[in-house]
Amino acid sequence: MNQILVTDKLYVTPEIKRKKFIYKIEFFLSVFSIFLLFSYYIYAEYDRNKSEQVSREILASLKYEEDVSPTEEKNDPIVVILGDKTEEEKKKEETAKELGIDTATYTTSDGIKYTTESVLKIPAINLVYPVLSKTSPELLYVSINKYKGPKPNEVGNYCIVGHYYQSGIMFGQLHKLKDGDIAELTDLTGRTIKYEVYYKRVVEPTDLSCASQETGGRKELTLITCTNHGKQRLVVKLREVL
């Protein structure tokens, strides 16, 4: 009668050793990748909050903004003094100083000069941000930016762009606006005009019709941010409340 001998001893072949080595390498790479992604997320959140703080400091310097308490003035090495000012600019600057508005001109590390041009407030989504006079990738991390149009609160289409953040900062809650909601835009003279939402659409990035300046002689605002993971744009348009 044939007998089958059973043994508990396992013979480790070169092939088994090779597979074990590959599994260890794959496990190590997986853990390392998770660590890198987690570290990147923490850094991105820190950087975002740091940029958010800059816009809050800008707001804190505006005396007419009742919802923000003033802070101590900070020395900023990127202040740039421009050339001679016109009489109109001097008068505007004097008025702004009386209102406690920072009229200094700043420059980014990539050479873009900008000022604080206005303040946008939308009570329905608890939004209050300074509107910077220029737009660039760096400035979009600081606050919302003017994209196109006339001076604030003048006839035409004053277009503002801002980043969408899932945390809700910047234009992260813009999608919650509905027809009839009110936004307030305050310019450097301290004049505040109310605007009412009348249009909200998702468009392709190539569709720039929302920035048209044909407003029929009215004052309008256009707010633009990304949606659908950056593949499209959310556009909200508002008209002056007469």
C-alpha cells in the first residue's frame, strides 16, 4: 500500500523569496505615498490659511468695514512708492485716508503691482473680502481679484474672480447664491452700492461672454469661480439695486 508522507517543513524556493521581496517593496512604496499625500494636504491647508490671513489683515485696515476690527499696522517690505500723483489721485487718497483705507501699492514676487480696489460683502453666504486691483496666480491665493471692467461702482460690468475652496473660503460658497440675494460693493471713497443676483450659470472656460461690458448703461457685478473640479466655471451676475 502506497503511503503519502506529509511534512510541516516548507521549502522556500528562490521564486518565493523574490515574491516576498516584491511585496515588501510594494508595501513600503504604498506607505510612503500615503505619507507624502498626507504631508502635502497639511502643507496646502497651512498655505491656504496663511493667504487667507493676508486678506483679513487688508480688511482689518478698512475703517468703514463694520464687521472687522482693526489690527496693528504691519511693516511690509513689498510696499512700492510710485511716481508723482495727479490732483485727482491726491484728492482720492486724502479721502481714503480719512476713511482709514490703505492706499499703498504693493507688488508680488512675480512683479504684479496691485492695490486694494474695493470690498465685496455678501451677507447671504457670510462673505467679506477685499478686491485686489489685478489678477495673477499668486494674488488669487491672497484674496478675490478684479478680472475686467470699469472702476468699482461705475457704469459697466465689474468682473471679480476668486478661487473655489471646499472649506468655504474665498468663493467656496458662491454656488449657494440664488436670484434676489444681495451683494454690497464698497469703493475707495467709502461709497457702498447694493447689487442683486439675477443670473447663475455654469459655463465652459472658453466662454468669456460673461465679461461683456454691454450693460445698457447700468452698473453690474460678475462673480466667477471654478466648478466641477476646475473643468468649468460658475458665473453669478448681479445688477445695481435702484
